[in-house]
Amino acid sequence: MKFKDNIPIYLQIKDLINQQIVSQKYPLGAKIPSVRDLSVQLEVNINTIQKALTELIREGIIETKRGRGNFVTENPQVIDEIRIKIIQQSLSKMYESLSRIGLDQGEMLYYIKTYFGERMAEDEK
């Protein structure tokens, strides 16, 4: 994985795991790879992985089962909240980016609708 320089790596790993949970790569109750396995996969120091997992545990997204490893929570409400947060962050970034080039909300909606119309047509092919 290529990491951005301006965001701490552990936060990027945390976001990656959240995305994998929301996309159901790791569904409710699924076992998360071990710290060592994630460290090898992502080519990151074990302490950095542990810091990301500790945050996820603190937030109730991942639960540790002693002697068995880390597992995704079985609470669907927690996952729904993560999904909404990811959507809001993405929309916020898009809004800020389009605002910087001078688009007002009406123009943004026009271009979004146009984009989705074109995208849907492509997907139907």
C-alpha cells in the first residue's frame, strides 16, 4: 500500500480496515489478520499496526478475544455508523474540491447528476 505523507500511517491503516469492514471483506464477527500478518501485507512496523488496531478496539469496531485474535464487532449499528462517516467524509472532500474551483451548489448537483447518468449508461453496456 502506498501511504500519503501528510497523514499518520496508523490512521491510514485504520481507514483501510474500516473500508474493508464496510465493504464486507471482513464481515460482522470475522477474524482480522494478526498484527504480524498485517505488518507483512502492508510493509509497516508492527507497532504502527498495533496502534491502528488499538484505536479500532477503543472505538468498538474490533473486539479482542483472548488467545484467539481480533474480530469485527457483531453490532451492525457500529458498522452502519462507520459507513455513514466514510460517505460524509467523501462527500465533504468532493464539496470542498468543487467549491475551490468556484462551483455553486446548483452547478455541483448538475454535474453530479450528469456524471451518474453517464456512469450508469456505461455500466449497462
